[in-house]
Amino acid sequence: MNAAKFGILLALVLVNIAFVIGWVWAVRRDRLRGLPGPADIGIGCLTTFLDALGIGSFAPTTALFKFRGRPADELIPGTLNVGLNAAAFLETVLFITVVTVQPALLVCMVASAAAGAWLGAGVVSRMPRRSIQLFMGVALLTAATFFALRNLGAFPQGGAELGLAGWRFALAVVASFVFGALMCIGIGNYAPLMILLALLGMHPLAAFPIMMASDGMLQPVASLGFFRSGRFAHVPALGLTAGCFIGVLTAFFIVKSLPLTTMRWLVTAVVTYAAVSMLRSARAGAARTDAPDAALD
């Protein structure tokens, strides 16, 4: 293992120690209680299974939360980052050790994503409910579009490079910062990063350690912001955490091939429905807000 990968894994361990301390502190401060049920754990198993296969977990988890009717919409971004952090940790450790990529690019993109997540978590923690609903509705529609484009073969195929230089290197690092910030509102970074790196000429496999390591670092960093604000749902997050160990390890070690195209079309339909539902909730909230003003006219 080279020094860059060792440094990332060491930083990953340290930031996750801070993550655990932050969660315990939030539990004690807010006197959070309760244990996850089978449905909470089942969602974690399913969505992290999809995540380890490269489909992603943020959009499917948001969709299932919306179908279920809890947690509250404004708590979903924090719950995603907190509850799916353990899966990101596992995937980082598994993928970063088996795929080779340019060390400097890996370190810079991971650090940039973490910085974006810290900024994004602070912004999202102060956003009103309707704004979160609007952003997440758009995020879900974006994810559904990416799933459909992937199935239709519209994604760029990429090149053969395992690293970047010059302006391409700088562009990738800046984009990683933006994607890290957007993760805090529920926009997963798998598809955007895969497309960007492919357009820049990188081999598709080279995107995996960057995606996994970025998630592994930015999610605990973002979670620290959500712990501070208290805008996450404790029990569903515990369920996602518990389920991820089954989902990720099953996908990585047991499942060798699946009809991923069919699975993506199914996920596309589910996520699209959830996006429409989220946007309708935002519209209904706006109507309730405007109702008193209309009564005064």
C-alpha cells in the first residue's frame, strides 16, 4: 500500500472516531432513545447493497423514506449522511486497497470533497423545510435522469488513464468540492464523478476508489455538522448503520453478477415517484404558507 492510501485510511479512521464521539454526544445532549426495527435495518441492507454495486444509496434511501412517511423531510439529509457513513467507511477500505489510482489526485479530491461537505452541512442545517424539499426533489429527479442515461448507454466510456495533470487535475479537484457540498442535500456523487472523470479521460475503474474514499471522508465530516444542529433522525440512522454491514459485505464478497440494467430501471421508477412526491410536499407547504395572506385580501 502506498503512502497516499495509508494516509487516507489513517485520516478515515481518525475522522470516524470523531464521528462516533459526535453521535454519542448528540444522543446524550438531546436524550435520543429508541432502537431500529426490521424495516429500518432492511432499508439499510437494500440500499447499501445497491451502493456497493455502483448504483448508489442516497436516492433509493430517500425514496424509501418518502414512501414510508418518516423521518420528516427536513431530517432526511442528515439521516442519510449519518446512517450511511458506516457503509462508506467499509466501501472505502474495500475498494481503495484493490484499485490503483494516481495518489496525488486521490488525496486532493478526497480532501476537497470533505471541505465541501463541511460547508454544505452548515448550510443545510439552517435551511427551512420547504427549501430542503425543493432541493431534494430536484436531487431525486437528477439521480433518476442519471440512472436512465446509464441504462441507455449515454454515459461517456472514459479512457485508459489512472491519473490527471494540469487543468484537468485542477478541474477534478474543484468539482469534487462542489459534489461534496451537494452530498449534504442528498445528491449522491457517484454518477457526477463517474461522468466527470470519464470526460477527462480516466479509466472507469479509477473512479471507484475516488468515489468511495470521497464518500468515506465527507460523510463523517458532514455528520459532525448535523450532530451539532440535531437535524437528523437517530433511530432510522441506526437502522441504516446496522443494515449496511449485511448489504455491503454481501454485494462485495458474495454477489458476482446481477441484471444491473433491470435494477437501475426499477430504481429509476421508484426515485422518480419519490421526487414528484417530495416536490408536491413542497408545493403544499407553500400553499399553506400563502393561505393566511390570501385570506387577508
